[in-house]
Amino acid sequence: MRRSFSLLTAGLVWAVSGCTAPVVVEPAPYAGDPGCAAVMLGIPDEVGGLARHETSSQATAAYGDEPRIIVRCGVEVPGPSSERCLAIETPAAFADWLVLEEDDVWRAIAFGRNPAMEVVIPKIRADQAVGEILAAFSPSATLADRTGLECR
């Protein structure tokens, strides 16, 4: 009896030590859009050497430790804009992104796609590599329907 209790205890300790709490991410307003399922299934498991972590909300992802790269599908679909627009072409996809500079982050929103994906990149993580990070998400962003808008 003592041996089975010890094995049970060891198993529980092992199971608990391997678990981490999900990263809390606020879902986007339209996270329940059925198109977000395909978009989120297409996102990579790793970006720029940062592993993807489990999150608390539907249609979200988090990469790395604090400060994290955060991805949300189902943000407000942008209309015509005068904001900086970056066209990213990879062998797998061609996607347009509105890139907004904020205090400590770059906020990029897939442009011309519905549902829209948002990628929030801390400047400390990739101030000079925003394009490379967006290239990793471009194939999944293009799984959303086109709206007809594109970068000029």
C-alpha cells in the first residue's frame, strides 16, 4: 500500500510540475467568428525562437515570456486607412498589415481580411524585426476572406 501511495504522489508531482497556467489574453470583439478557427489553426507553434503558450481565451495566442507577443483574431476589420501599411510577401503567402506604433509595442492588423488578425509585438522583442515576425503570421492571416482593400 505504501509503495502505491508513493507512486501516486510521484505521478501527481510530475503532472503538476509540467502544467503552467494559461496566459490571460482578452479576446477580440469578434473572436467567435467562424473564420477565426481556420486563421488560428494556421498560426505557428514558434515565432522568432519564442514558443507558443496556452491562453485563456478563444482565438488568441501568446509567444515567449513577458513581454509576450500576443495574437488575437476577430478584431475590428479596418476600413480604408492612411496608417502605415506593410505588404509582406513570403513563399507561402502575401499579406498586407496596418502597422501602428504605440509607446512600447507595434500593433499590426491584417489589412483587407475578414476576420482580422491582430499581432502585438513588444518593441523590446523586435523593434527592427517587425516584418520578419509578421511574415510568420502572414500565411494564417491569408486564410481569412479578402475584403478588397489592400496597401497602396
